[in-house]
Amino acid sequence: MDPLNVLLVLTGIAIIAYVINRYGTQDVLLESNGEILTARRLRINRQVILYSTPGLILILLGLFLKVVPEGKMAIIHNRLTDSYVVRGSGIIFQIPYIMDVETYDTRVKTFPEKKSLSIWAPSSDGINVGVNARIIYRIDPSKLIQYHRMVGSHSPDELIKSILQGTIKSLISRYRGLDLYTSLRDSLQRQAVKLLSEKLNRYGINVEDVVIEEIKTSPEFSRNVEKIYLSRQEAERIKYELEKKKAEREIKQLEASMIAEEIRTIGRELQKYPEYIRYRYIEKLGDNVKVIISNEKSIINPESIK
């Protein structure tokens, strides 16, 4: 019985007791062995019935009515028909000893609530890996009867803990320790959500998310991983430098080929027009040069060429 129901019943009993004591008792004189004694006798009258009615109503309310708070749902089990009915938040009617009523919180919850669960297991390559994980879940309202039958009114924490530990250990054994430590956390989390959803859904529990807060290894392995990571960074840097030099070399080769092609083009054109060289030579001469003796043993008058 809920605290509210207990309060209603006790309040009703207190009202009835007060009314009986106030209006339903009468002092009478009795003679016993020659002595006059005073005794209190119970008597039912109109006042007792009238003033006891509120107390009786409170007792009935406490016994037959139940309040289901917001965010919770109720399962009503009828013992006579062995049937189940699901009710949402509000006031429901129950018959003691015939109807059993259990309420369940269907809001989103986190397990564990405070400190995350630390799970250790060997990876596929024998590295001992630890995972700090939480699971976010809620009881599925559409499967509340299934949950009630399989889990019951007690907390599902032990069930969730057992399944979470087994699932994470199984997943760790599928990965290499180095991959889990460096790059595959998201993959581990996605697989955990998928597998836990399949396992807990049969109990009427929906998995909203699985949070992998930390992946741990032994200190020695962590140091080795750090060395490997630094080595990879150095290798990437060297690779970048080599690629940069290769690109620079290719650019220079391309420039050289372009210059060579330009020279070849100029050479072909000069073979067609050899006078152009003589023209460009004379064009560069000063204005005071009047006569040129060429290597062909001839005299050139620049004025006549210009």
C-alpha cells in the first residue's frame, strides 16, 4: 500500500475513533458486590453514524483508490480472471485481495546513475582492456506487461548490469587492443547499442544509448601506444617532406621542359628568318654606331637596315 493510501486509512480510523469516543460512549453505574461502579458502554446512535461517515469514506478511498503519478504507468492484475490491464497516470480503482496493482516509472534512466561501470576483458590480441560505460534506457510502455512478468517490481539494475558486462566483454574480445585504444571507440559504441538493444528488448527495456566514457589499458601498454603514435606522426612527417620534394622536383622538370620547348620553337623560327637576329643585334646598338664590320667580312650600314 502506498504512503498516501496508508495516510487516508489511518486518518479515517482516527476520525471514527474520535467520533465513537465523543458521541458513541456513555457512562453508566453498575452495582457489584454491594459497590457502585462507573463503566463506559458503547452505543450506536445517529450522531455516531453521521459523524463517522467522513472517516469511513477516507478508509474506502485508501483501500480502493490508487493515484498513479505523472511519468509512471500501472499494471492491474485481476486474480480471479488472471488478466492484466495497463493504465496511465491518474486515479485508478482497485479491489483489495482481488486486484494487484504495481506502478512502474517509464521515464528515461541512466545505469549506473553516478559512477560509470568499469569493465575489463582481454582483446583479440591478448591485451587487457578496460571500458567505462553507461547505458541510457527506459521501460517500454507498449511492453509493460512483458516487463512485469519477466522482471517484476524490483529494480532492473542487476539485470542490466549483468547483460551490459557480458556484452562489453564480448565486444572487447572482437577488437585488437591498439585499435580500441586509438580509433575504434565509435565502432565499439555502435555495436554495444545494437547488441544491448536486442538483448534487453526481450525484457521490455528500450536502450536509448550507450556511452563509452573511457577506454583504458595497462600503463606499460599506454606508453607503448604513445611511442607508436609518435612514430606514426614522424613517419607521416617524413612522407610529407618526401612528397613535397617530389612535387618540387616535378615542377622544376616541368619548367625546364617548357623552357626547352620554347627554345626549340625560337630555333625553328630563326631558321626561317635568320635576318631577325641581325635586326635585333643592330637594334640594341647605340645611335652613334654608323658602320659595323660583321664576321662575314662585310660592312653594314645600320641606317640602311633600319
